[in-house]
Amino acid sequence: LYRDFAENTLAIPVVAGEKPANERFPGADNTYSIEAMMQDGKALQAGTSHYLGTHFAEAQNIRFQGEDGQLTWCHTTSWGVSTRLIGGVIGIHGDDDGLRLPPAIAPRQVVVVPMLRDKPEDAEVLAYGEALVKRLNAGTAFGERVRALLDIKKIRSAEKRWDWVRKGAPIIVEIGPRDAAGGQVTFIRRDDLRDGEKIRSQALPLDAFVEAAPGLLADIQATLFREAKQRLDDNIITSIKTFEDLEAYFGAGDEDEDDDAAGSVTGFKGWVRAPWSRPEGAALDALDERLKHLKLTLRNVPVGQSAVSGVCIFTGAPAVEEILIARSY
């Protein structure tokens, strides 16, 4: 469910997997997470779920009566994604101009900005914009009504346009007297805003734009996901087979001494997916300390792995699975 929502609604590609023992929720038998790659290569734990066994039930006396009439401890779970997903949407899709919201969650999917100049033709422009928004709102996208808005705030149209650019509205339409007279729609796509320094605008006849709008929104959604998925796929490193290689890749001592405890490191570094032997106890604690020196953490063991060969990059013992290693927030 987490992965489906992240990928199909938020356009955030994630890796789902089980957390190692040192990253489990306290008292849990198993903890699972989805991990998302930010634009600087760091990992964001985007959601977790925990199987608590009967530990919590025993502490809180949560029992049920079974078919045999006996009281039995409940097996419980703990789960829920948090507001960090909002940060994930901003950090994964945003650019130097502001937000880029996936259309599936954008409060306003199409914003129409009338170019008003306190002249008689303003009435025609407003009427044109109202008719356009009414037609757009009658259409559907992502199984719901299109969410279009005519922005008639009493500020300059250029300021309104940039306000919506910063807010990440997927499609921003500007209409003036010529558009109204010619029956056309001039618009920009927030996911494809610039051609170099120039704003990239497009124009379509009114009927063609209304018909195309749901498809444009779907394409913007797909484009945002594709961009983020390409970044994720291109930056999961599988060639590292020893701890020395891991240390060389991330670099010891390249930390910014003035940064906070999370650690910001110069240069983009992806995630490493490496074989490991699932050490536990003191061995895992020692491994964790070695990783802390590089400001690294074990993220999760991706689900759906095929057979693993080779040796653990930490212990040299035969590997049993592969694990993701990354810097994180």
C-alpha cells in the first residue's frame, strides 16, 4: 500500500524492504520501510510498518478469545506514514523555481490567469476564462473531476503566474484579449517550464486544449515519476564488494564540519546495494559504528531478491542477501 501510494499518487519511486535489526522499531520483531532517493542522493525513509508480535499485547493486556474459549495474546502491528512525505514531494520534485506538484495531488491542477488591464475588453477575457474553467472542471483526470481555477485576484497577471509556478500548479494558462478573440489557449507545463532561460509556452485551440487537458495532466504525472525513477535506477551502485571500496566511494573525512548531525557531504553520492551476511548483536553494533564514521546507515533489504552469491562486505562471511547503504536525512 505504501509503495502503491508513493509511486502512483505522489510520483515518488521507492525501494521497499525489511530493516536490519539495529534499525527496527523498539519492541518490534520486524520493521519494513520504503526508501526514496532525494535529488542530492540521500535516502529518505518515506514510510515504515512494524510487526510487534505479542510484545505490546503482553504489556497492555490485549487478548482475544479463541475458538477454544481460551484467551490469547493479540499479534499487533504499528504503521502509518507521516508528514515527511510532504517533504519528500518537495525535495524529490521541486526545482529552483519552486514546487512541482504531481497532478494527482495538486489542489489546483489547471490555473487560468486572465491578463486584465482595466480596459473594456477585460469583460470578454473574464467571460472566456470562466467558460474555459467550467469546461475543464467538467472533465475527469485520475478518476476525479479536474480541479481548475480562474485566478481573479487583484494583482498583476505576471505576479499571479509566478505565484502559481512557485506553488507547483501542473498547468498554468494565461489568456488575454487575443486568446479570447482567437479562441485559443496559451499555457505552460510546470514539469517542462524552461527552454534554457526562456519560459516554454504552448498554444492550442480552445476545444483541443479542453480535450487534451486530462492527458496532459497524466503525462506530467508520468514525467515526474520517470525523472525520479531514472535518478534512482542510475544511482544504485552494485559494483562495491568490500568495505574498503565502500569507504573509497563515499570518502572518509569529506564531511562539512559546520553541518548538523545528519551530515551534509560535498558531491552527489548514490546508494550502494551490497551483499551482506545479516550479522547480529555485537557484530552488528560494531558494523554500525564503522558506518557512522562515514555518516552512512543501513537502509533496508529490498524485497523480491534473487539468489545472492559472494561474501559480506562487512564480515567476509558468505552473503545471504543484499542490503542498501546510503547517507540519509
